Amino acid sequence: MSNIILFEDIFVVDQLDPSVKKFGKVTRIEARNQNAKCLCT
């Protein structure tokens, strides 16, 4: 089986746990890529 890369980029983390909800074992992030055209939440 071969590996297929669909998306590859470098992201900068803007916030940790941006929402009000807190989860015990999970940290949610908000990050953007270097040219700011993609937001990862």
C-alpha cells in the first residue's frame, strides 16, 4: 500500500482551547498556515 499526501503545509498555532468548552484530556487548537489562506480549527 502506498502513502498518498493530500495536503502538506506549515501552520502557526494562534490559540489553545479557543472555545469556552474545556475537555479533560484534549487540547483544541486554532492555527493558520503561513500565507493565511487556510485556517485549521
